[in-house]
Amino acid sequence: RRFIEESQRFADAPRLTQAQLAVLDAWDDELARPENSLLIEVSPGDLLVIDNHRCLHARDAYEDAIDRRLAMRAWAAHS
């Protein structure tokens, strides 16, 4: 949603209608329901692979005592 709303800063971007904003609000409400989420705890040494085309994802704040978190992106394609 953030990217959609931030697009409004560009003069040539189509303006969001009240109906479109209402749909975004309804979508946010669905995403906020606990039964629509999965908490995954990642431990040191774990590898988490997420397909951005099949799931929505976010993360909570975290603390890294020695500031060694490494996040890398990789793109894989199949034919």
C-alpha cells in the first residue's frame, strides 16, 4: 500500500478514488487478522526463502547484539 499511496506524489500518476482507497482499507483489515498471518522465528544459521510472487511479507523490529544481520536478495528463474 505504501508504494501505491506514494505514487500520488507524481503529478502524472492517476489519482486514487475513494472507492480504491476503500478497497485498500478492506485489504489492510484482512491482512491484519491474526488467522491470515504466520510467525516465523529465524535463528542464526537459518535460511529463509520467500517467493515474492506468492506471498505478502513483512518483518517486526529486531535486535542484533553484534550487528551482523545479513540480508541478500537473489533472483531465480525457471523456464
